[in-house]
Amino acid sequence: MFTVIARYNATPETAEEVAALLPRLAAGSRTEAGNISYTITRDLEQPERFVIVEEYRSAEDFAAHRETTHFQEIGLGQIIPLLEDRQVATYGPAQ
């Protein structure tokens, strides 16, 4: 399994727009053959902060995800420009 943890920091002005777009990105991502799960969380005290936990069968499946139309159009095209900061970390099984 290949796990991705993305931390998105929107601005107070863009947080609601990001919150509205993330479920659209998640819906497309969940249809991918290599996607196991896609979970969106939002900080209860700082609502401009989001954490997305994605699980894929392999690193190759995650790479394929990044080439999909929904990631290119919604993720790169609409969400990322609204963010103040973004951190993405990838994890594999502990051996």
C-alpha cells in the first residue's frame, strides 16, 4: 500500500471554496482502479486547514492519479491556486 498525506492551508477568504471543491476531487479519485481510500478532514479550530489522506495500491497508482483529468482540472487548476501553503508526504509499508 502507498499512503499520501496532504496538508492544505487555505486563507480565511478561500477556505470555503476549497471546502466545496475537495469533495469533487475526492469523488473522481475514488473511481480510480488503484485508489483504496480518499479521506478529507478539516481542522475544527482553524477551518482554513485541511488534511487529505489518500491510499493507493502502489506508487505507480498514485502517479497515475496525478495525471487524471479530475486531478489536473480540480486539484491543480482550481484548488492549489487557492492555497497559501501545501505539504505532501508519501509513505510505504514499514518493513
